[in-house]
Amino acid sequence: MTDPDQPPAPPTHLSAKSARLWTSIVARYELEDEELATLVLALEAFDTAQTARRLLRREGVVVRDRFDQPKPHPATAIAHDAASTWSRLLRDLGVPLPEEDGPPQPRTARGTFSTTRRGEGRVARAKAAVDG
């Protein structure tokens, strides 16, 4: 374990945002050396995902192949894999992911987002109109 009085500085190769995350996480948690190495890997994955997303914003998510057929940009897979790695490594460390804006939306059985609760939807209102 590192010296608890002096938290380790973030690795210099990390982005500024990852360095801030490093500082925040190290200040809140006591991490062993192997956990610090895992945190470095997680933040590298975070940086990779951010780089891939910037590339996708600049070039678009669809590119044309040599036969002029549309196909997904290769950076989509990189962004997805890096974000999954980031999430998994933070979960392995027991560090909660940064909160999104607001609570997650509930999903229906078909996987689409829904803001109505069971018994308050269109069908329930129609049944109530017939019964009432």
C-alpha cells in the first residue's frame, strides 16, 4: 500500500479529466498498489473511449468501404469496448460510476424507455373510461 499521508499523483500520460478522476478517487478510497494499477487501466480505457467518441463526432458513425457501401466506423467498436472496460474495472474496484443526469429511465418488456408506471398507461386509461 502507498503512504496514506500522501496520495499518489496521477500518471502523467492520463488526460486532464482522467487525472481529476484519479485525484478524486484516490482521495476517497484507500487503494492497494495492485488496485492503483487497475485504476490506471480503467482511466486509460476512459481516455480511449473519449478519444474514439471525438473521432466519431468528427467523422461520423458511418463510413463508406472500398465498394462505396456504408459500414460502421471502426471507432464505434473501440468506443464501446473501452467504455465496457472502464465500467467493469471500476466495478471490480468497488468504485461507483459517475452519476448520469437524473435517475435511469425504466424500461418496458420490449426494451424501450417508458416514463409511465404499470397501470397508468394508455390501456389502463381506456379500460377506466369503459368501466367508469
